[in-house]
Amino acid sequence: GRVTQHRFLVQCGAKLILLTDTAISEFMYQLAIWQFGGLTTAQLPEPIDMAQAIAAILQLEQDVRNFDGELLQEINDTNQVLAQQAADCLQQKSIMLLEYFGLGIQDGKLTGLPVLLQGHVPSPSGLPLFLLRLATTVNWMDEKTCFRCIARELGHYYGTNTGPDVIPALAALFVPSSETELMELTNLKDLY
């Protein structure tokens, strides 16, 4: 279970392991890769206007940088244009995003999210940043790099603010990479 805001304790067989949120994101990335081309799509109850969501996160970032005691209530024109370009990029890639990653996009609206882990729903608060990063950080020119970047962004989004629902699957399926932040605290075999 969760020990602090960013650390989890997981029992894997006879071992007790301390993991960070980075490891959870890595696990979600692995799930996206393992299920590549076979992810199911969970339909959203209400489609989300991607340009509007992305514009809101762009404006929030600008407001925080320029904070002078009063946050702007309107999204400026530059952020609207950038958000529309990002949403258009995702719309252009919608067929591939649905086919390989279960991400539903139609008419500029997000209609569904992939089911990486049955019963786990990512935090809605992270969705605008996920959409922005998906449109701006993915290398769309190289197929292999593109797929890896999309899976990585899914991992970040689904791995943020996770609850205890992820821990049993993580304990059973996670394959730590050499960069994974984990620490073996104890091993039952060493105690006896």
C-alpha cells in the first residue's frame, strides 16, 4: 500500500519492496506495450473537447508563471491557437491512436480512454496535461519511437495519483528496468 504521497510498499513473494510513483508509471508503460494493438476502449460518459482542455492547461501554466495575485479567467488567443493545433494533431492521428492504443477521438473530442488495467481509472485532473504532452512530446515521424513515446505518455498519465487498486497487479506483473526506482527492504528468507 501507499506509505507516503510518492512511495508504495509492495510484497512480491518473500520480498518487501519500496517503490516510487516512477515505478508505477513504468508499470503502466509496460501494460501499454504488452497490450499494444489490443487495448479495449472505455467510452467516456461525455466527450471532452480536446482544444478546450488543452487551452485551459496552457492558460493555467501561463497564469502561474505570471502570477501577480490575480488569475486570468479567460484563455488568451495565443493559447487558444496552440491548443487547437495540438487538438488537430491528435485528430489527425486518431485512427492510429484508436487502433493501437484504444484512445478514442472523434470530431476534436476525446470519446474514450484505453483500459490498461481492469478496474483502474486514471485521474481526470491529469487529462489536459496528458493530451498536451501527447500532441507535443511524441515524435510522430519515426514509427517505433512514436509508439514508444505514446506508451510512455500513457504510463505517466495512468501512473499519476494511483490508488491501491494497482498494487496487486503490479506485484504480480511488474518487470523492473535498470532505471526503476525500487528498494528491497527485506526478504523473508534472510530473516530466518
